[in-house]
Amino acid sequence: MTERNATESTTPARNRLKTAASARWNDERSAEMWGRYADDVTQHDDRQAWEAIITDVVGEEPQQVLDVGTGAGFLAGLYAGVGHDVVGCDFSESMLDQARERAARDGFEATFTAGDAEALPFEDASFDVVTNRVLIWSLAHPGVAVREWHRVLRPGGQVVLFGNHPEDPTRSVGERAIRRLYGLALRVRRDGAATNLDDRTQREWNDAKTDLPFRHAPPSKIQALFDAAGFHETRVLDVAEEFDQWRTVGPWNERVPWHVVTGHKPD
Ligand SMILES: C[S@@+](CC[C@H](N)C(=O)[O-])C[C@H]1O[C@@H](n2cnc3c(N)ncnc32)[C@H](O)[C@@H]1O
């Protein structure tokens, strides 16, 4: 771990957040759930839409890609499917097991390795693309993480972040109200007997996650973080239209406006 990372990681409250996150993501049921989410999208028509966006953003030339917080290998499988060399990295061994199983079953090639998004186990300048999907909201130290992504990129390399924003202004007030009620109902159910994780892990995560610095962060906040980390030509790609046509992961099976935030490491 670099001196800078060590300094920024020592806040006890943030470290407690990270411990709760680690327990939550390491739970096998959580990994199975993310495996199912990944299959939902990649085994249906949506796959083509994702591949089109990826090719649009990173081009057709094969790149060395790092998928950080790869989970069950959702993005890893998509990048590999369009010809890139992919390493998927995650701090949850349960997720990595899922990712390896999916790769073997679906016949895509990627290397899956254990590693912390905030202290990556890779040399400086190892990758052409660092990518991730719905990761940043869950990090205790997003600023540290983004600087790590910058470090492992080659000069000229690109960061490509996929996310969705629950309070997206394109949603109507009514839709947002229904989502809030639904979220509340889910939470009541989760905090009762019918949880999908063990009660203690779930409770600790539910308590901790309200303090996550980038939970519900709009893409403009992520872009500002990329700027502060030294990325150039940062952009928020307006893909709401394209992504809105798709089914998405999650209990609603709903349509969610996704965003892509990108930037380049200077040459
Ligand atoms: C919401 S899931 C998304 C999984 C995957 N990217 C996808 O789109 O299906 C978040 C993932 O990030 C991983 N993760 C969270 N914090 C991490 C960290 N500090 N280092 C590495 N992985 C992390 C979790 O284990 C989990 O697999």
C-alpha cells in the first residue's frame, strides 16, 4: 500500500465501513445473486446493447482491460466477448468463484484475481482500460480508489465507469415516490426474517452503507472526482436513451437510466 493510501485509509469510521462491505460481498448468497443478475442481462438481447456501448467507448482494437469489483464477471465477460484481454479483480472470493464458474460455463476467457479496488495488486501503467460497474457507490474511500485506477493505467489509457443514479431527474416524481416505498418495504422485509444474507451481516451493512461517501452520487460528482485524480477529457456520456430500452438487474426488473463516466490518463 502506498503512503498516500495508508494515510487516507486510517479513519476508523471508514475502516468499519470497509469491514462491513467486505462481509456483505463475501457472503455466498450475495455472490449467487450477482451471478443471476449478470446472467439476466448477458443471456438475453441486452447483451448486444452493452457490447455496442463498450465498443463505442473503447474501440475495436484489443485492449488490456482491468474490471475492478468484477463481481460475477459481468463486464469482464462482455469485454472478453468483443475481443479484449481482461483481468477481473474483486476482494470477495465468493464473487471470484462465481466469475470463474460463469467464464467456464459461458466459454469466455478472463483472468480473475483477488484485489482491493483501493490498493490494487498491479504495477503502475499495466492496463489500457480500467472499467467498473456499480462499484464506486460501495467504496469507503472512492478518492483513493480512483487514484489507484489512474496509477495502473498506461499513459493515454482510459477509465470507463458504468453506473445508474436512483434519483435520476428523468424519472417522474410519481415513479421516484413508488421506488422509495418499494425500497422501504424491501428493507422492512430484509430486516425481518426473510433476509438473503445472514441477519448480522445484513444489519451491519444496512447501518454502515448510509455513510458511504458516493452512495447515490450523481455522475457529475464522479466526473469531478476523476478530474481531481488527474484524468483529462472527462465526460459523462448520455446513454440514458440506449440503456433505458433495456431490462436491468435488480428486484424490479425495471428500466433504469445508466450513465458512463470516462476520462483519459494524460500521455
Ligand atoms: C454491486 S457489485 C457489482 C458487481 C459487478 N461489477 C457487476 O456489475 O455485476 C460490487 C462489487 O464490488 C466488489 N467490491 C466492493 N468493494 C470492493 C473493494 N474495495 N475492492 C474490490 N472489490 C470490491 C464487491 O465484492 C462486488 O463484487
